[in-house]
Amino acid sequence: MQRTHYCGELTEKIIGQTVTLQGWVQKRRDLGGLIFIDLRDRSGIVQTVFNPDFSKEALEIAESIRSEFVIEVYGKVVEREEKQKNDKLLTGSIEVHVENIQIINEAKTPPFIIEDETDVNEEIRLKYRYLDLRRPQLAKVFKMRSDITKTVRNFLDGEGFLEVETPILTKSTPEGARDYLVPSRVHDGQFYALPQSPQLFKQMLMVSGFDRYYQIARCFRDEDLRADRQPEFTQIDMEMSFMTIEGIIELNERLMKRVMKDVKGIDIETPFKRLPYDEAMSRFGSDKPDTRFAMELQDVSEVVKDSSFKVFAGAVESGGQVKAINVKGSANSYSRKDIDALGEFAARYGAKGLAWLKVDAEGLKGPIAKFFEGEAAEELVKLLDAQEGDLLLFVADKKSVVADALGALRLKLGKDLNLIDETKFNFLWVTEWPLFEYDEEEGRYYAAHHPFTMPADVEGLVSNPSAVKAQAYDLVLNGYELGGGSLRIYKRDVQEKMFKALGFTEEEAREQFGFLLDAFDYGTPPHGGIAFGLDRIVMLLSGSTNLRDTIAFPKTASASDLLTEAPSEVDPTQLNELGISIQSK
Amino acid sequence: MQRTHYCGELTEKIIGQTVTLQGWVQKRRDLGGLIFIDLRDRSGIVQTVFNPDFSKEALEIAESIRSEFVIEVYGKVVEREEKQKNDKLLTGSIEVHVENIQIINEAKTPPFIIEDETDVNEEIRLKYRYLDLRRPQLAKVFKMRSDITKTVRNFLDGEGFLEVETPILTKSTPEGARDYLVPSRVHDGQFYALPQSPQLFKQMLMVSGFDRYYQIARCFRDEDLRADRQPEFTQIDMEMSFMTIEGIIELNERLMKRVMKDVKGIDIETPFKRLPYDEAMSRFGSDKPDTRFAMELQDVSEVVKDSSFKVFAGAVESGGQVKAINVKGSANSYSRKDIDALGEFAARYGAKGLAWLKVDAEGLKGPIAKFFEGEAAEELVKLLDAQEGDLLLFVADKKSVVADALGALRLKLGKDLNLIDETKFNFLWVTEWPLFEYDEEEGRYYAAHHPFTMPADVEGLVSNPSAVKAQAYDLVLNGYELGGGSLRIYKRDVQEKMFKALGFTEEEAREQFGFLLDAFDYGTPPHGGIAFGLDRIVMLLSGSTNLRDTIAFPKTASASDLLTEAPSEVDPTQLNELGISIQSK
């Protein structure tokens, strides 16, 4: 028989019709000689009723039915009695009186009940992923994922973008993380690499005059699994020619507005706020600040640098700084022990200590209060907008440690104290990134973004690399980086200067990127783009906190069912060696 | 400056407007103190005019401009004089009088001219792929590719399909071809495999109740490169629950109808014709017949089996057959030498010889005519609908060789004799496939499709495997297989019988497919699906004959720029060994 309706489609509108449904048994209840079966398919659940008056045979068959059986029922849609109506169910005002039933497939008792709320551990859920995905809550995530990509595609298509597939078996290009390598059987001793991003291919497409490219692109990084990281992930990847930063930002704001509207039904305001990187680090201690709450970092170095508190004065003297956050109204709720715990938390981010002050009616209190009296105390109070009942937390260290520790502390306190409005979606552009990061151990510069990013100042590439800003931008949502992009270098001489600044010899640059440099010789348009992490967007928009819940078949930490044993004719020890040998440069 | 229009958008409607254009110099012509530059972007070409009356400075700059420079021009859209109008160009009735020009990027003389018609060899075109893709004809293929996937997505979305991404780093499952293997750094000595298809994942999604799944999925086969084969390729992959073969066929006919309408503007007729596999092999000698012309294979075994021509009689006697094609009206145009060449061609497909007869006013002529006189001749003439001027070609051998040789010959003659109407799009379902192929060398059965295909007769799996048909279907277009699919096994006992028929021990089946067998235990719905080769669809619909022209960055036969050298700290000889060692089982 052909299904006539999905379970979730049955409403009062089709009362009186006969329907054929196919789905899974959610629950069976026997009651006074009748049997009630909640039938589930991907659209929802509907109550079916077996009654000897409708069909004796169907009732008999229904008696043998257990949860998760696959069945087909044929019957009439009938309005429930008023008191039987169930407001919680979309189909709660009707039921199906079954005249015919067929068992399509049986089911053993599943290892966990198929319900939204489950306390079964994730390992079991992942082992039986095909059952886990039956849970309506999880299935909804994949509906949302599909809806997001649909909206993105429709939007970009309307803006003249062409979807182009770029290779997955490709050449290795240094992009930061380790590449997966794939031995080629045809070309002995050589490997394909799996792409960390389609960066160079999309730039080639701009050289080709494709003008606007996008792809929902699979990318790969051979890194250890973490809760928030999978070895393969999906990017919404785009590139445009003849565009300014303003143009790219404006287009992507419209894209996000559309996604939020179509998928969440929420109107978000554009343009989004923007923060230069330096300001984000300074005010929030983070390059992806969660701006749904304040508690900003305040620089108190000027006030404390001449104090007799050696820890503070010394930090400033040696080129570091002292910053503080004001935990409003928390002086009394945080005991000494609680604050010690915060200190231990800050220590994980490199802070050697966490100093604190409480504000009471008489002024500053706490072990270091004695160092700040009179004018210094007044200035601190003023700078930190401190009022009675506030808790002030200080970190003194070099700039990066202060930012990391206080930034992390701010986020933790924001969550602990429920300062975050979970209904808010704070989109934020972080701009004016540094072009380079300096690696002190290796004594050389690395590209903060990637080596194809356009510098704001070409001359500075040679004269003062550490000061040069990148024409780059990240989009941040509620403290998560959704994606990032930049204008790209499109002139050969600039790209050559860039490679030089990164320590490549001319020969190395030519060997690794000769095809790119050559391409610049044949009429390359100005271009730029952006890439968003789709998995993370799905996670944030679905309200999930587990990245694996956004991926149909995620990798697990165990070397279990997703890995292939070594081919049988190969000596395992040799392969073991290989497994170790193939390391990134 | 911001671009105001694409070049190709400039028509008579905007005469009088000033525009800003950005693009590539297609051609520069100097004429009587004026300069004409054809400016190209992805939308088309427009003529721009530099004249001292419009701007002296612009004219001066224009003098330094060469082909493929990237420029920006600002000027007024003006109607061309009547005799200057160019019907061949969409923008041929107007031109742009340039008031301002900026050179955005320069270009060296490209290694070949960027034009539709190019006689440069493919190796050069692929080396400079970014220039090759500038050719409007090739760029159009990628527009079509993007349009096809857009239509497919919109159609399937409208039919309730959910787009789900399945893993690319996955477990190896035997699917016929060799897997690419990816060493895992985290799990020593173990490998991921790249999927040859998402088959098992999509079946898992059906077990999960996703009901309708699709994906434009990248797939991989570690095989030698061929003109019509790339190691990575793209499938339009779908799977549906609770569907009959009729339902799947009907849905896909509507899909193809929509694609043909949206992409080619052609209304094709549905339902498509259907041929059982046996009939396709018998009438066309092919499981993917090109039905745009007749010249069908005729079985003449009954007529010739008692003849005194030993080759024919012997073939039939030893269980083979004799078949013929009638090459209408070609008796006089094929010399003995020509026919010998056809014989050599047939020999490539295993035919030991090609017998022939010509028909003239008096009857059959040719070396073997003497064996067929009187009644036999009449019967041959009748069976083959032979008329004066026809050429009859015969192959006598075992069934498979007769089909291969005459099928190939039929195709060759169809092309050589221009019998094929190239404007036709003959869609055709080939159905009722055999479930197994018997490997005579290994003395065992292989799954003709894959081991998850539903047999038409479960009991036959054990009693008479070679006679069992698969519930499978291929879609053929103009002699090419566009894709294929089947209903799948959804009961554990049937799947176990299938594995047994394929020679798996219980333990082997459990080891390799335990997760699938387990899944069948928890309520698996009936399901089936299909997968189409996107690259081939693009090739056929774009009228290209080169599969590589449908792929933005195809692999080349050379171990050149797409392969990574072995990581430097690994001993190359060891890697060489590895390159050889990693062979499929």
C-alpha cells in the first residue's frame, strides 16, 4: 500500500478521511479491551486505536506489537472526545481508528528509549547512531542543518554566486594544521592531501573570471579529536571578485539575516557591530568576545604602577599590565574559597595569581586593600565603576596572559552568574587583525590568517611586519567564531614580499606556490571571501552544546567501527612505523 | 569604484546611462586615432571606445593596454551607428564611450588565446586551467553544472528530501573498486577509507526514519585514470523509505523532466521506456543501449544451426548463438577492405570473425552466400528485413561475445553512418537485472550491483542464484548509464542469506557488516534509492565529449602539481614500498 499521509500531517481538517500510515511504534497501551498505539514517523506522532468494533483481526495483530516495530495501518481519522484531546501533540485532537494493520518489520527492545530526553551515555548513543537519530530532538537538528544550507544556497544563488566543486584529493599546502595524506597507488611514493580549505582553488576560480563562487565544502584536519573538533568538517565557502571589505561584509550580513529569519524566525538587526581586534582583546580579553553581557576588562596599570604592591608594580615595570573585572554585586556571594577556585581557574590560562578586592560601605577590602588607599583607591573605584557589594578581580602579567586569563574568567563568571541572555544573538565583526604572529621559539613570523591575506600596508611587510594589519574580518556570534575571511593578495610582487616576510626563500616560494605566482601574471582581479563553519552554525542555532549532535555520523574517540584495519598483505609493524612516520613538516 | 553592471547586461534599454565596468581585455583594436577595447566578464563582452573627445587621458592609458589586462572603465552607454551594429553580440547594438579607465592588474601574453575555439592541446589547457576556464564555452559548462544541482536540490527539497552529509573519512566496505586509504595518525596502523558511495550511511539514515535523504556526494575510486574516469567523482545520491520501484521510477522521471526543462528548455516525455536487462542485451548487445537508432541485433541461430557453414552451426551446437545486424543500404559503400576493418574492430570485443552478406537484386551475395540458399536465404531475408542494398553482419560465438561484439559494432556504425539524431534525449530504464555475476575463474558469485540489493526471489538465493533477478534499475541516456539503484534488503535473514550466497562465512559477514545486520534488528523500514553520476549528466547535457571539461580541476595523468611529495623525514624507499604495498584485498 502507498502511504497517504505522514503521521504529523493528520489534523482536524481531514476528519472523516481514511488514511494509510507507515511508521514506528512509539508506545503501545492496552486499555479496557482496546489497544492504543502511538505511531511515529519523521513528521511527528499520531494516536491509533484498535477496537474489535473497527476490526477484530487488526486488534489481534496489534497485541503482538512492541516498541519500534515498523507497521502500516489503514483506518479512519476521527475527532477525539473533548476530554481526550491532547494539546501537547500537534495531532492531539484526532485519532485513527484502525481497520487494517500490517507488520512490516519487527524490532528487538532497543538499548535505550527513543525519546527526546535521554540520560544514556553518548558512547551508547553513537554506537547505535541509527537509533539515536530517531530521537525527534536530534532529527530536528538535521532538518535545521538542511534548512540552513538551503537558505544559504538560495541566497547566494540570488546574488549571482556559482556553486563549484573543488578537489578533495589535492596538493598539500601549509595551512597551519596537519594534512591527511592519501597514498596514490598510481604514482608510487607520492601522496594526495585532503584539503584544509579550498582556499587556493577558489582563488584560481577568481583568476578564471568566475566572479562569485561558493561551495558547501568538506575540509579536513588531521588533529586529535576534541569535544568541539572533528577531523572532517564543513565550510560555507565563498569568494568574490571586485569587492571591497564593506561589500563583502554587507552581503554576509544580509546572508545571516536571511538565515536567522528563515531558520529561526528571528529578525536580527544589521549592520552588525564591529570591533577592531585590538579593542576586542583589550575590552574582552578575547578575539571572539561574547557581547551578550558587559563585565569588560579595565586597564588599571596607570593607577597601580607606582603602588607598593610589588606584583602589580613589577608587572607594569617589566612591560606587562594589570587589568581587572568588576563582578557586580558578588562581594558577599564569593567566599575566600570560591575566589581561590577562580584563581585556580585563571591559572590554567597562565595567570600566576588572581588578586581581588571587595567593596563595602567603607571602601575597598581584602588582603591587598592596604596597598591602595586614598587617591589610588578612589581612582580604582572610579575606573572600575565599583560600588558597594562589588567584587574586583585583578590579573597582573604580560599582556597576552592578562587577556587570556581575565577573558576566560569573564566568560566563566558570565555563565555562573547567569548574566547571559540566551535568547540574544549577538553578531559581531572583529576587524583589523594583525597580519602576522611572531613565534618566539622559532624566531619567525607566521601568517595569522594565511599567507594569501592582503596586508593593509604593503611597505610595512618589509619594514615593520609586527605592526602590519591584515585586511581580514571574523564573524563572531555569542562568543563563537562563525567564520573568517579577508581580501586576498592579487599582485605577484606583493605575494612575493609576503612569502619573504614569512621566511620563504625565493626557491621555496616558487616550489610550493609557483602556480599561484604564475596565475598572478595573467590578469588576476582583486578578490576576497569568507568561510563559515557550518557545523558550528548549526550547533548555535539549534541550541545544542555538542558539536557531534550536528554531524550525522561523527567520529568517536575510539578506534572502533570507522577505521579499517591494515590491508592483510601488509606487515603490521611496517604500517605501525608508517602511522608514526607520516608526520607534518 | 563599485561595478554598476556586468558587461553582458548592457543593452539598448540603458542607452544614455553612465556605467562602471570591471573585467578582462578580450581584444584591442586601434583605428583612426580611436581605440576599441572588447571588455569581457563572466556575463559576456561589450565594446568600449576610447576617443580624445571623450577623454584624452583615458585614450593615452588605453594605448598601453594588452589582452587579458584587468581594467575598470567608466563611461556612457551609447547606441552604435546602424552599420556598426553587431547581431552576433548580445550587446552588439551599443558601445561604451569611456571617460575614465583604471588598470587594475596587468597580464603577460597568455599561452593560448582565450576563445571558445582553441586547438591548443589539453595538457597545456590543464596546466593553465585558470586561463582555460576563462573560455566562455567552458565557463558555460560550470554554469550548467551549478544549474543542474540547483534544480535537483529544489526538486528533491520539494519532495520532502532532507540533505544529509555523510562521512568522507570512513570504514572500508567492499564495493568492487579499490579504496583510497588514509593513514590515521591518531590510531597507529589503521586507516580510514574514502567512500566509493555513501550506500551504507544512507541505509542507516533510513533505519533512523529520515524517510527521504539526498546528497550531492563526492565519491572515490583508486583506479587508473581514463578519459571517462576520474578518481574522485560526484553522485546525486538519494534514498527513500516505504517506496515501491514504481514510486522511485516515477519520482526520478519527474526529476529528469524538470532538469531537462530548467537546464535545456526541453520538454521530455514521461514515462520513459523500459527494457528488461535480458531484452536490452538481446536486442542491442548492451546493458545501456543507445535507442536513438535501430539496427537491432537479430538472432538467426534457428535458421543457421543446420546449415553446412560449420562456423555458424558449430557455434549454436556448442551452446552459443549466431546474431546479425542489418546495415541498411550500405552494401555498396562498404568494400571488402572496409568490412575487414569492421572485423578487426569486432575482434577487440572477442569476436573470432565477422561474417557478412550483401543483398542485391538477385539475392544474397558474399563468400558465405553459398551456404544459405533457397529456404534458408528467404528466412534470413525475412528475419533481418533485408532489402536490396543492405549489408548483413554476423557474429557466431558464445552469447556474451556475440552481444559485446555486435553491440559495439552497432554503435560504431550508428556513428559512422550518421544514424544518430543528436538532438534526441532518449531516456530509458533498464530493469530486471541479474542479482549475481558468476566469476568463472574464482568459481564464485559476485553481487552484480552490491550485496544490499533486494532479490526478486529470496528462496532462489539458495536454490538457484544465477537465475535470481535483482530489484534494480538503471537509467540510461543515449547509450550512457546515468545512474542506477535498487530496492534494498531490509530484513536480517534475507541479508544473511545474501552474504552466504556471496561466499561469506557467518563470521566474515558479522565482522564486516555486523553493524548493518544489527540495525536490521531494530525496526528497519523497506527502502530503496538511486545514484546518478553528476559529471556524466553535465557532460551529456552540455554536449561535451570530454568528462574533464565538466570538472573544475580534474586530475591529469601526470604526477604533476596535484600530488604531494613524500614528507621529508620519511625514507623515500620505504614510501615506495608503501605505495606498492597498499593494495586492495
